[in-house]
Amino acid sequence: MEELFFEIFELLPRQGPGDEVSTRNAFQKLTELPKYPEILDVGCGAGKQTIALAKLTSGNITAMDNHSPFIEILKRNINQADYSDRIKCVVGDMSSMDFADESFDLVWSEGAAYMMGFENALKSWKRLLRPNGYMVVSELVWFKEDAPKEIKDFFAGEYPAMKYYKDIHPIIESAGYKAIDYFQLPDKSWWIDYYTPIEKVIAEKRIKYRGDKDARAVFDIFQLEMDMHKKYSEYYGYGFYIMQKTN
């Protein structure tokens, strides 16, 4: 039912938790960026954070995702926001990017690095950064080590590699970066542009796919995820990790 998942995600403002304030807060930690930085947004989705980044910098942004309909949505939004001269869109695979070494001052990825594995992504993408370049990645982590069994069991199936937020810092250092800062994505960032729109879309899709057991199973997966978050959001969420390449 992959097509149905994409049918849902293409209707959302964001394809994962996030908000413009958090994007700005992370960007403001990058005190040594050049005036006109070259930025790569990996796994950009429909690119709401891409547009946010364009508001924060006079540099150029390359936005990449492997799902072409997301890129088409982003292109429309870029034209509406009048950023077509500074944002380039690319359809591609984050695990096999062919950009030249040291092409970017900043590699940015909100909620997408898990697809490669956090550590693997940091090591693989490091070559793309110029000396003293920055990496900013938001990653799903445990905020508390003593999470209840129900939510631990849930993520054992959904994201077994999920780590306690403090355990990410040694990974950053071993991958060749200096940790600059970290903060938790606010709980409201899961709802405004993500879960609340999902609830509306799913209600409409349940009517459209009435009687389709496979579709109902997909909708139930989304509902379970939202129910888990309502119940256990104090125990997990996204952490923004801001780091700088060491030379």
C-alpha cells in the first residue's frame, strides 16, 4: 500500500513533525556560515523547511528528495514565494548523491536521515561539506531512558535503531564532527502541520476507501502512531542536532 501512504503524505503541509520556528532556531546556531552559503536540504519532501531556510539566508539551496511528486509541489511553492533563482530542486537518492566533494557549506536534513541510519548518513554526507561546514539533522530519539513497555515495544517495530538523545553525541564525534548544540522539537510541532492534517485526510480517505481492508489497515497504522504520541510524547520526539565538520 505504498501508493496510499504517498497519497496521504502528498496532501500534508509537512511530511513529518517540524515548524518554522525550530528551523530558524537551529539555523541561528550556525555562526560561521559565509554570507552566501551553499546549502543542501536532503530528503526535503514538499519542502516547507526549504522555504523557511530561503527566508533565513541569501545563499543558494539545493533541495533533494527521491519522490518526484514532492519535488513538483516544492517547485510550485518556490515559484509562489519567488525563490526560483535561489532554490534548485533535484530528484535523487540520499544514499548515492553525486554532488562533488566540498560542494556545500551546510547540509540540512529534517527527519529524513533515519532512512540511511543516523551514523551512516553523517559519515556518508561529510564529504559534501567544505572545511568547517555545518550539518543539521533532526532525529527521532528517546527523551527519557525509562519509557513504558508499550511505547518501547511500538518503536521496536517502527524504528529499532532509535537511541537515547545523549547517546547521539558520541556518534557525532566519531563521525568527524564537533557538536554545536541540541534542542528538542516542541510537541506542538507534531500537530500543527502534521498530525492534525493527517487526522483530516484519514477521515476523508476512510470514506473513499470504505470496504477496502488493506486501506483500513494503513489508516489504522497512522491512528495508532497518533494515539501513541498523545499518550507518551514526554518520552520521545525529535532532537535537533547541530554540528560542525572537524578538519
